[in-house]
Amino acid sequence: MTIWILSNYKSRLNAITQMVVIGIMNILEFLLVPQLLLWERFNIVFAVMFIALIYYNEFKLKKRTQ
């Protein structure tokens, strides 16, 4: 995924893929092993903030610069 990000090839698809992967990973961790997370169940808040950052960077910020 790093090469995909750096190459900027289909960056919107890349951003959507990143958001889905982060979302699924954190939901699974939230449900299955919350005790292993650094902030336990509160970790989902940071995941949502990170997903929002990816969304803002790809779909809002890039639209302004183009």
C-alpha cells in the first residue's frame, strides 16, 4: 500500500481501501480483543479520527488544490 500511496495511482480508490481496512480491523479488535488495545475500547475513537483524516486529505483537501 505504501507504493500505491507514493505512486499516486488511483488515489481515491486507495483512500477508500485504507478507510475500509482500518475500519474493519478496528471493529474486529473492538469486538474480539479490546483488552490488548492501548486504550481498550476507546481506541475506536482514534480509528474514526484517522479515517476522517484520510477522507479529508483525499476528498476535501485535494479538491481545493486542483
